[in-house]
Amino acid sequence: MLDSSRYPEKVLPGDLISPLYDIDNNNEKIVYSFHPGPGTTITKYKINSQEHKVLIATLKGFVHFEELVKTNIDSEGKESEKKEENDTENKNKLADELEAPEVNSDRIIKKYTVIVSKEKKNEMMQDPNLQEGQQDEVNNDFANNLPKEGDIVLCKVTRISAQKANVEILVVENNNCLKDSGVGTNGAGVSSVTGGSGAVTFFISQASSDLGETFKGVIRSQDVRATERDSVKITECFKPGDIVRCKVLSLGDGNNYYLTTAKNYLGVVFAKSLGGAGELMYAIDWKTMIAPTSQVLEQRKCAKPF
Amino acid sequence: MNTQEKQNTITTNQPISFPPEVLARIAPDISLQRHLQLGLRPCLRKFEEFREYRTTDGELSNKNNPCVLGSNISRLGEMFVITTITGGIIEENMPVTEIDTVKDEIPDFEENTKGEVGFASVYPIVQVERGRVGAPTDEEMIVSQKLCESILNSQLITNNSLSINSIGIRNAETQEIVYDSQKEQNERKLLNNRKWSYVLYSKQQVFSRNSPIFELCLNSLVLALKTVKLPRAYIDERAIDLKIPIRTRGRSANIRESYDLNFDINERVPLTLNIANIGFASNFGVIKVENSNEDPILLADLESEAEESSILSRISIISTPTNKGSATTNFKSIYMAASGDNVPMHLLKRALEISCERTNDLYKKLSK
Amino acid sequence: MNVQDRRRLLGPPNARPVAFSKVLEEPTEISNVSSNDKALPYMKMGLLTNCNGSSYIESGDDNLMLITSVYGPKPIRGSFTSKAVLTVHLENSIATANNSDGSTDDGKNFNTSDDYKDLSFFLKNIFDSVVQLDKYPKSGIDIFVKVVNTDSANTSNIPKLLQMCCNGILLGLVDANMEISDLVGIGIISHECCVSFIKNGLEMCGFWKMKDEDEQDIEEIVGKCKENYLENKYLISSYLNGD
Amino acid sequence: MVLSVTEKSYLRDSLKNKDHFLRPDGRNYDQFRPVEIYTDFLPSSNGSSRILASDGTEIVISIKTEVVDHSLTKDLVSIDLDITGYRDDSAYVTSIRSILSKTMKSKLNFTKEKGPKEKSVLQLTKKYSFKLYIDILVLSNYSYPLSLISFAIYSALETTKLPMLISSEDDLEIEELPIFHDYDMITLDFQSPLIFLVAFIEDNVFIDPSDAETQVANKCLILTWFENKISSPIRTVSLNDDYTDGFTLLHLKESIEVVRKCAPEVLRALKYQ
């Protein structure tokens, strides 16, 4: 087990946390290899014209060591594969670096991801990869929660066309709400097209959310549902103003994230009837919603409400 | 996919739910209704409760910034505004006639007979800090205009209080400035009976905007105006005789006044305001709670995105405090837009009542 | 340039700002310098609620008040960028006499918008080297620094201003939980020279010297600035730790 | 031209090595690119110059003067800078303009003689001074032009002809406008500062970086050469967002050395024509 008391517990940006490799105090054979996670990075220090690579903190907070692989080298292959499914980017890059020490047969290598976060140790260890279940706690650590591949996001539909629906990403589910967007920062909710921020347009198909600037996304018609992808009619799935739960497919191009709703639990969660003028509707099956008092039925690609 | 299935079995029985912060972001109107149904507001205040108002006067108008004639920092909950007032002068286009000289000699005469004196305003620029640069937003423009009109209509500043009635003369040798009304009468002749008056500008920077800003801006502006001290103007003794119109270089072809008025950094006169007309503003919203057959409810001092974007029926009231002398309150301005739910009579009355209370409360607090 | 601004209420066009003839340089300035080291700045994080990070700094000695706000990461338009674009806007929000954003002021020593833009550019360069921009793809990080109050006599003290701005931005970034590789800081020695350091003074990331003074060896300058930087860094880190 | 990631890394590798330092155009670390300068070709201005760099950068400078009452006018230098392809209010242009105008202002107030005869270079009589209008037009711009602009200003000022004063210098008591000679001109007794740009990559320091080199440099240092010594402004600029490593005292010292070595030669070359 890693003796984390050897390393600082509370850090400020720029503080040294650990070298990239370290040897266990008691057992020479155990080598710890540290990898930068959120809130840490590798930097070079030059001391006496010799370069040393070390891990430093980039956030203010508490240091956590998360073991990447629980067992020794034998089962390492399987384990890491499984992990990589969930968290892709960092570890691929590191894979190369890992190769070298693995050759040394009699040493046991333990890999740790070093994380700096605002919370103290025990408070934060909840599974961050929950896909469907809901967390009650909202993680307000905003900056490190930009939408990334695989994230579930909640969006508002801003405009639709035959091929795609354009949306604004409001929140990454179970994560932060960006404080700096919203009516508060961009002036009063209603403003005219001319002058000023002019974020609001009068076209019904372009109902903007008055939310300042948000990350934009696009749901292409073939990403709306998993079956009969070619016969999707966007107008029967979304209407401007709907709140949609989507999954991020990719970072997309310069303007848009690519999103999908091709899962049961993805789709419209909130919609109002009659193009936003009516009342809140409820899903009765996966493609129909009903307004409770007026009994208006409308077509949507609904998210499973349970 | 193991985990996936596990998730499904766990969650099948519970409906989809969102944490309050997320719901407030994705569906502010629903979030607001849920709160109101519980008898709460999203900001956790009571329906008719205002946020705390804190203020600091005149801190930014010090020796180091002589250009700042008056200032105020007002804080309403988390939102705050920094108001600074600067000045300019303008030469009044007054024909040099005999009537003017008569008026000058008998100043009382003018006020008594005329009765009605013109009123002046300030020229405000409102900036909401929002992480953007560039042209002002609609809100900023609208609020600036409203502030300008409100100050004018509340008859707070008379034209007289802004006009420069006496001009000092700086002795060329001793650099001393003399404000001598006797001597000045004579000099006035030398100055060809030209008249100047001050123009007031204000700059208001709103930080942490989380609610409508007009009321806070107005209150802060009024308080800042109370602190304004106008620097006295003087003229160089030598310059009095000089009468060369200077053409300013460049594109503007204006002829600058030949008298170079200077301002005395040490000698300042407080701006006289019509104290009786000082009014404070408060705002209200009216909204109907869904799933209840009751009348709409009145919310004081709107705050947060949810309230602002879903409550479209608004009332904004400027009222003067009840003074010792006059027991009645004067309403300086009432603005109502029922673009959302209808506003019933009793709520409007209630709003007026509350606004009086609020004004009196503010006045008491601020005059301490 | 010459188009009249119709979006703001600028008042009568022929008005002239109330301007004061130059204030006599008060002899208190010498005592100011000596007390420079003692008065501690007042710092506060999280002043504003509608941005992701903010800070307020009031330097102890010369009434310099700064409000820093950090916005972002927010989306940027145009082509895909794999890392964030950082911008710094330094603004003097003290009302200038003519009331139009300080852009058309005449003749003051240091107030022109050009100069402020230049300082912003310099600060941006410093923070480019510490903010972990590649963690924020497709986004922009905007930093606004507003000078709310200052001794007008001391506006010419650019290094001091830069130092305070640097501190303010740093606290803002920490408040926003933005990933930064170091507590960058600026050390000053005089009214004309400052150096910004990272890695406890092992490396520099900015150098600023705009006016000649008495002959000084570069080594001496850097050495003295480093001392000042370490003092300043101590202040910042003890504030952050005490928080 | 914007380089691709691969090109950048190739270029950086060839520039960062101390032993196999190789610049894309084969220059030495202290070697300038050739420039061509033409002077005095604008008949309607007091002084002018045009500079052509080997990478195609072309700058035209015109200097005009005006006689002003220096008690009324605070700035005796006015600099107008226009760079093709950049907005006037972009950080790039404003930063260069701010550096230039501050440098010129501070250097022109420089006085050689101390004591009662002390006066600035531009002072004409006790009441009047020349005011310089320096208009800079960067026609085509392939690398950071600050250094070249300072060379061009130098050459332009060298050839600037000012009318010769024939009235009395002491006009404080007597109200009198300065009177000039009909055709005799004098030159300005002033050596304009030269601004040098030095780039850092890892441990290497080299002067006059080209556009490609600035794209991979960590930081660039601006140094000024005035009155035969290093002078301010000295400051850093970053000309790219990709490489932002810090630098050390060694870099500063080396760059000062390089400028010390190059500046007299550059000055001689500029004087020669």
C-alpha cells in the first residue's frame, strides 16, 4: 500500500507532489509509478544542469492517489483495458512510457494516478463514471468539467432542420453549472436583435436560451436513435426549446460538439406543447408526449423517464 | 456493459430527477414553480422580503482622483454597483441682453417671479461587468436612459444649483485664488457676461449582476449625488484681458472659449439637491403559482435567473421617504408592465405600500 | 473613430471636462516609498458571483484597488483549437473627466488605452506560460482586471500596477479552479523595472524595463526583483493556505 | 506563414541544440538578415526612409515637423503606425506603437548638456519646440517589425532636414514668433535608438529571428541600443502561444552580449549610406 504521508497532503499550484517513480520504504521491490491526473502535470526542473521530471500540482486542494491497477503485472493487461474504456485520453499517452519498466521482471510496479481536488480524501471517492444513475451531489469543480467524449449533457434545442438539430449545451450532467453564463451575465433576458449582445432572435426556429454564450452541439439525424436511422425525421423528434439529454460523441469541429440520443435513457426530458406556448408535457411512450390538461399529443424522441 | 445493466436495475423504480442547481439551469420556470409551491423563493427569501442594502459614500472621491466629484458603492445582496460622478462645464448660450444683467443684480427677483426653475439631470453610463468587451448591451442603454429621465423627472437637481455663479480670480504673483463677490461683479463685466454651468456625468459599474439593475443603480446614483462637491472655478488674472479665440487643432473646428476656466482643487461647494425629492426605487414581480386557484402572488426585489426569466409582470416604483414635515409619501415614478400574468389591484396597492416602507427603511438607515 | 457614439448618453457635445491644472507634486512621496514594504495588501477571493473566479486586491500603501474576474472556459467560434485561448483585459475604470472610457484623454502621463493594451499583452504573455491551456480545448479564457481606484500620482508606477494585477489574476485563476502550473509572481525594484518569475525564482517568464535609471547590472536587477518576488509569493501562498 | 506541428517541431529541434545550432537560412546566432534602405525620397516630408528586408518586409516612414509652444503641447512626438493586415486596435499593433512612442518620447527628452543650458533635442527657443510626426507604414509584414521600424526611424531621422532658426532663442520676454531661414536647413542632432529582438529557444539565444523562428521561440527579448550602450526598454514579448517556457539570467546576459556585439556594426552599416 502506498504510504501517502510521504507526499504533501494539501497543495497550491506549482507545489511539488512527487517524482515520477518512487520506491517503497519497506520493500525495495515495489516501485511506484505516478501519472498526472486532473489537477496535476509533469514539469521539468533543472538542477545543476540536470533535468528532473516531477509531478506538480496545478490546482489548490488535496492530493489523492488512485491506484490504476490493483494487482501486479500478470493481470495488468486486462485491468487497464477495462479502465481505458471509461477514461481514454491520458492513459493512452502514458502507455508508451509504461512499457519500459514493465520489462524488469522481478519488480512489482504499482501505478497511481495523482489527482488534486478541492475535497478531502474520503468525500470525493464516488464513482465518477455513473452513466445513468443520478448523483445528488453536484460537483462544482467547474473548470475541469468541459464536455468531453462520453459525457452526458443536458442541452436546449435552438434550431432544427431536416438533417440535424442544433443545441446549446447547458450542463454536463451531475457536474457544474458554469457560473458565468446565464441571464445574469448577459443582461436582461429579453433584448432586441439590434445592438448590444442581441443574443435573442425572433425566429421561432431559433429560440435561443438567453443564456449568454454556451457550448454548441449538433445532433445529426442519424444519431437520434439506434434503429431505422435513415428514416428519422428531425421534426418528429425535437422542437426548438426542448431540453434534451444527450451523450457526447466527439469534440466535433470548431463550432459544434457532436451529440447523440441513440439510447433509451437519452432524448427529450422537458418539452412544452404548442411550440413552447403550452404547458409542460409528459412522455407516454418513447416517441409521444402528452400535455396533461389540454390532452395535446406531440411527437418527440423521449428519454426514458425512469 | 455490466455496469450499465446494474444501473438500470437500480434506477428503474425511481423517476428521473435532477439536482436543484441543474434544474434551475435547464428549466428555470419549472424550478421557480416548484419553489413557489413550497412557499419559498429560489433565493430562499420570503415573498415580500428585500435583500440587505449596504452602502459606502464618497470613498472614491478623494484627493487622488480629483476628477471624481462624488461617488458611492452600493451593495444589494451579492450584487454591487460602483458609481462615480464626474463633471464638465458648458457655456450657456445666453444672449448678452440687459435683462440678464438685471437678473444678475437682483438674484432673488429671478427665482421669485419665475417660480418654475428648470431641472437638470446627469448623463449616466451603465456598465454591467459580464466578461465582454465592446458596445453596450440593450440593458445598459435602456437603464442609462431611464436613469437620466428619472433624475430629471424627480426634480432633484435644479439648473440653478449647477450654474457657476461666482468665478474666482487667481493672482498672478501669489497664485492665490480670491473669491470676492464684490470684485467679481466687476470682473463679470470683463467676462462679457458669459455664463457657465456644470454638467454632471456618472459612470456606474455593476458587478455580480444577478437581478434587475435599474433600482440599485438609481439608489446608488442618488446617494452619489448627495456626496457631490463641485470644485470652484477661477480664472487667471492675466487671462482676463486676453480675448483671442483659440481654434483647436484637428478635425473639430469649434472655437474654444477664450477664457480658460480652471478649477480649484481645494475649494469645493457641495451640490445642492432638492432634498424633498430624493426617492428610492424598489421592484416587484407578479406571478401565478401553477396548480393553485389562488390569485397571483407578489414578489419583492427579484433575484436570480429563475425569477428574472420567468416573471414578466413587473412593477418598479420610486417613492420619497416620509419626512418629519410631510406625512405623506410622494411617488416619483411607477412603472408597470403586465406582460406575464395579470396584476390585480390589491397587489399593486400592496406593492406601493411595501415600496414606501422600503424607502423609509432605506432613508432611515442611510441618514444615520 | 470620428463617428459619434449614439449608444451612450454623452451629454452636450460642447461641454468641456472639469480638469485640474497639474497637482503640485506633494513631498509625501518619499515617505511613501519607505512605507512600501510594510503595508500589506488586502486580498479577497470570490468577490463576484457571475464569473467563474474573481478576486479583489487593495494594495496597502497607494490605494490601488483592483477587481479581477475570470470568465471561461467558454466556447470560441471558428476553427478547432486544441487548446484554450487566453485573453487579458486591463481597464482603468476610474471615471475620467470626459467620461468616455478613457480612450480620448489628453496628455496624462499614463492613461492611454494603448498603454493599457500593452500591459494587458504583457500580462497575457506571463499567464500563457502558467495556465495549462491544453486542458481546455475549443475554449477561451477571458480575464478582466479593473482598476477601481488608484493614487493618480502613482499611476506611473507601472511595475507596482503589474505586480498587483499579476497577484489579482493569480487569485482569480485559483478561485476559478483553473489549472495553473505555478504561482507566478512579479518582483519589482523601482518604479520602472519588474521581472516575473516562476519555479521559485529559478526561471523568469517576463521582463519589463521601460525607462533608464542609473546604471545597473542586469544581475543585480534580477537578484533584487527575485527577493521582492519571494516576499510577494510568500504573501500569496500564506493567504491561499490560510483560506 | 503558419507552420504545421511537424514543421515546428523540426525547426525547434534544429534551433534548440547548442552544438548543432542551425537556423533555417543558415545564419549565425548573431547575424542579421540583409536589409536595403532608401532615404529622403518623399519631397513633401522633412525626412523619409524605406526599408526592405530580405523576407519581403517593407516599411515606409515619413517624418514631418511642426513648431509648437511646448508649454501647451505635452507630447513632442506623435507616432502613427499602420500595419497591413492588422487592425489598428489589435494587441499586436498597439503594443508596438506603445513601445515605440514611449521609447521615442523618453529618448528625445534626453539632454546631453546638463545645467542651465539644458534643453531637449527638439527645443527651438525658450518657448517653442519642434514637434515630430512619425508616420510608419508597414506595407508588407513577414516578421515582427519592431526592430526594422527602429532602423528605418534611425535612417529617416538622420536625413531629416529642419529649417534653421534665425530669430533669437530667448523669446520668453519678447513676444515673438520664431523666424526661419529661407532655404538653409539643419539636421537634427539626435541619434535615434535602435531596437533589437533576441529570441530564446532552450539554451540558445539568437538575434533577429525570422517569422518561422519566432513561431517556435520560447520568448523574445526587446533590447534597445542608445548612446552606445544598452538602454531601456528592455522587455519580453511572446510571439507565439505554443512555447512558453521560462528563461534564466543566463539568457538575459547572453542576449545583452549579442546586442553589444551587433549594435555597433548595425549602426555603422546604417550610417554608411
